[in-house]
Amino acid sequence: MEIWVVPFFGQGHLFPCMELCKHIASRDFESTFIISSNLSTSIPSSFRQHPHIQVIEIPSSLPSPPPPPPPPPASDPMHHHFKHHEQMALALQNLLS
């Protein structure tokens, strides 16, 4: 069995998710840790070398499909998060196909 772990955007969720992967691996399950490439330098080499953990980096910015124009960032404080969510969803779709 393989378990994918995808932390929410940003540094604050990275380390708890790494601990989750280690816990999963301690039970002899394979875990795949999927991160945005801009977080790759935060992953220690010892974590990357774990035999039951695979780290997959997806590009931090992907070309977006032509959606309707988003609201200006000033009018929607969550605009940045929605955009990042959209990019992560596209990258996961590409990874699954």
C-alpha cells in the first residue's frame, strides 16, 4: 500500500507532514510526499533517503488553463491561495496520468 501526503501550501504544514510520512513508514507502508518545488530545499537529505519514503516535487508554477479572469488580488484576500490550489491540482492530475 502506498499513501500520498500532500501538505497544504506553505512552510508551516511541511514539517508535520514529514513527521506523518515517517510514522507511516515506521509501519512498513510506502509514503509519497508531494511538495511544491519551491519547498524542496527545506527537505533534509536524511528524509529523502528513507527507504519507505519517496519525495516528488511538482513545479511551483504551472501554466493555467484559460479560466475566466480572477478577481483582482486586492478584492479577494484568498486569491493567492486559490491560485496555488489550482496549480497543485493540475500538477497532481499530471502525476496521476
